[in-house]
Amino acid sequence: MRLLLIVAAAGTAVATYPVKPFTVENVIAFGDSYTDSGRLSAYMANNGATPPPATDTSTSNFTASGGYSWGHFATQQLGAKFYDYAVSGAFCSNTIFERFLSQINRTFPSVLEDEIPSFVEDVVYVNASTGTNTFYPDRAAANTVYALWVGTNDLGGDAFLTDSQHAGLTITDFVDCIWAVFDAIYAQGGGRHFVLFNQAPLERSPLYAAPEHGGAGDNHYWPTKTDHCNNTEVEQKMLEYTTNVNTMFDYGVPFQLLANKTRRWPDASFAVFNVHQLMRDIYDKPEQYLDVPANAMGWYYHCSVDGSNCTNSENPLSSFMWYDELHPSEKTDEIIGKEFARVVGGNSSYATYW
Ligand SMILES: *[C@@H]1O[C@H](CO)[C@@H](O)[C@H](O)[C@H]1NC(C)=O
Ligand SMILES: *[C@@H]1O[C@H](CO)[C@@H](O)[C@H](O)[C@H]1NC(C)=O
Ligand SMILES: *[C@@H]1O[C@H](CO)[C@@H](O)[C@H](O)[C@H]1NC(C)=O
Ligand SMILES: *[C@@H]1O[C@H](CO)[C@@H](O)[C@H](O)[C@H]1NC(C)=O
Ligand SMILES: *[C@@H]1O[C@H](CO)[C@@H](O)[C@H](O)[C@H]1NC(C)=O
Ligand SMILES: *[C@@H]1O[C@H](CO)[C@@H](O)[C@H](O)[C@H]1NC(C)=O
Ligand SMILES: *[C@@H]1O[C@H](CO)[C@@H](O)[C@H](O)[C@H]1NC(C)=O
């Protein structure tokens, strides 16, 4: 009997997305440098502290992409307001690994322990002069989409790739952190429309690609890359990590939403955004996506290994897939942002809807 009920529930829930037609008024994002729109570089670096409640950190045009990040392009396309809690360098949870951030004299803020609490503070914020929440004037379950893209740091160097996690923890703990983030947005933030970005093809980023695939040698992000270990193994291990996490997301979302007996997020809708495939498509056919001379293996911003001497390419940033060894360029972010708008419109071939 139970099995029949589960099948019936799944059959009705997968048919369409969104469950009811809705206009996206707000996009609220969490994550790392792939999403950060100035929270670290524009706010924390200048103020030496995490932002107080009701601080807009979504407007920088000089992010890790060399320009705007994807959220800017997505919300322009959607005509929605953008709220961005992502912090460059963030892990999903500092209980798995932690890193010191000298600019704020503490650990890097993480999604679960810092970004989510900041969001919850903004949800309950009351402006003393108006008596209302002027930061979120019209946030409602029906008009707001929550996006999470995290894992680039968690799966990378000084983290799972180099076995730097706290003893006994595994990638499963990282995936459990992802579900815990949605638990908090659902319970404390009232969120009902979720977009989960899967892992980028980090194995093709210059930082983690093998030398025969254009990978960087020793560099400012990883000064000992070439004497650390076999770089073909690094690339292959990263391919394993990203694709395995993506499989866990593909099975995990419908399981947690529909088959978990405790019904983790009743009445919520999910889109799993296969940004991994979108970025592979850019990588495989760069001339279809990038300006001339299209370049998917190289990168725009080159630094010496000690990071002291950095120069931009003479070719335009819009011709590069990667801004630096690790980060997608502004052009790539524009492509991702516009696809995100299609994802929440229920019309993207890169999304799986639940
Ligand atoms: C950001 O915007 C400012 C002001 O419009 C402009 O001067 C600057 O060139 C922009 N930076 C980038 C990286 O686009
Ligand atoms: C950094 O924090 C530690 C305690 O966590 C404190 O002892 C130290 O004085 C702080 N340093 C600065 C520069 O604020
Ligand atoms: C509080 O409300 C006042 C009056 O509308 C406004 O000027 C101010 O920017 C608001 N403060 C914040 C932090 O949103
Ligand atoms: C490097 O790793 C690859 C893949 O694991 C393996 O095929 C190759 O033999 C290794 N090379 C060396 C020099 O160990
Ligand atoms: C099912 O959801 C609950 C929370 O609602 C969670 O604690 C539990 O771990 C989930 N089960 C699995 C197998 O993930
Ligand atoms: C900085 O790097 C550029 C490009 O590699 C090089 O031409 C230049 O000489 C370097 N400058 C210094 C001061 O090392
Ligand atoms: C969805 O995309 C398809 C193919 O590009 C297009 O034909 C269709 O009109 C789109 N639907 C909506 C609602 O945008």
C-alpha cells in the first residue's frame, strides 16, 4: 500500500513546474564565489566584518567572474530583485572543514552557519523608522525563488580533494548539508520554490584539469600543484567527485521531496539545474557561446605563482569561458544567468523539475 501511495504522489508532482504559474519577484541566492556579488570583496574586505541585517550585497560588477555574476543576468532577464548571501570561499558547512579569513579575523562564513542565519535575520528585520521590513517588502512563498550553488570549495583543494575534511566525514556529509540548507529556508524562511545548481565541471577548470587538457601548472591558487601529486589523477578524482555529487542530487531531491517518509518539504517545488552540462556544452562548442577568439581552455586573468603580478589577456574577457584558473568568466555567467531565467520559467532542457 505504501509503495502505491508513493508512486501516486510522484506521478502528480513531476508533471509541471512551477506547480502553479507564478511571477518571480525575488531571487535569493546562497553559495560561494561562483555566486558572490560583492559580499566578501565589496563588503567584508572593506568593513572587516560580516554585514549587519538589511545590507544589500547583490550589486557588485567586479566579482570572481571579472564582471557581474550570474544572478545579475538572471534577475535582469526575469525583472526580479536579487538578494545574494553567497560568500567567496564558502563551504556548505564549517563543521566539515574550515578556513581562516584574515579580513574578518575568523573562519570563512559558510552557507549553513552564516549565510542562512544572515538571511533569517533579514526575514525578521524591522526598520525602526517605518516599523516594517523594508529589506524584504514583498517576499512571499509564491513569488520568490531560492537558489543554492555550492561545492566548488568543498570538493576542491584544502577540502575533499586533498583529504582535508575533519576525521571521519565524507561527501555524504556535504550532501546532507545541502538538504539542511533547504530545511532552514523552508522552515525559517518560508521558501517553497527551490533551484539547486549541481556541481560545475571542475575537472575542466584550468585549476583541476590535467596538463594535457590545458590545466594550469603551479599557480596562485595551488602553488604546489605539480609536486603535490599526479595531475591526471587530480582531474579524474575531480570528475568522480562532481559527477557523483550530481547523481546524489538527481536521486536525492525526489527522494527527500517525495519518498522520504517524513516528507521533508511538503508543497515545495524543485528544479535541479544541470549547470554541469551547460558548462560542458560551452567547453565543447565555445565558438557557439563566446566571442572571438573563443577560448574554453585558457583564462583571462593571469597571475604569478606568488600572486603578486597579475595581468589581463589582450583578448576580450567575453571570449573566455574562464576568468581565472577556477572561476567562470562574466560571459559564462551571463549564459548561466539567462538559462536560470528559463529554468524558473519551467522551460529549460537543463533542468529536472520536481
Ligand atoms: C563597474 O561599473 C563601474 C561604474 O559604472 C565602471 O566604471 C567599471 O568599469 C565597471 N567594472 C567592470 C569590471 O565592469
Ligand atoms: C582576532 O580574534 C582573536 C580572538 O578570536 C583576538 O584575540 C585577536 O585580537 C583578533 N585580532 C584582531 C586583529 O582583531
Ligand atoms: C529604513 O526606512 C527608511 C525610511 O523608509 C529608509 O530611508 C532606510 O533606508 C531604511 N533602512 C534600511 C536599512 O533599509
Ligand atoms: C597518473 O595517474 C593516471 C590515472 O590514475 C595513471 O594512468 C598514470 O599511470 C599516473 N602516472 C604516473 C606517473 O604515476
Ligand atoms: C528524511 O527527512 C528527515 C528530515 O525530515 C531527515 O532527518 C532524514 O535524514 C531523511 N532521510 C534520509 C534517508 O535522508
Ligand atoms: C608581470 O608579468 C608579465 C606577464 O607575464 C611580465 O611581462 C612582467 O615582466 C611581469 N612583471 C614583473 C614586475 O615581474
Ligand atoms: C519553451 O521553449 C520552447 C523551445 O525553445 C519554445 O518553443 C516554447 O515557446 C517555450 N515556452 C515558453 C512558455 O517559453
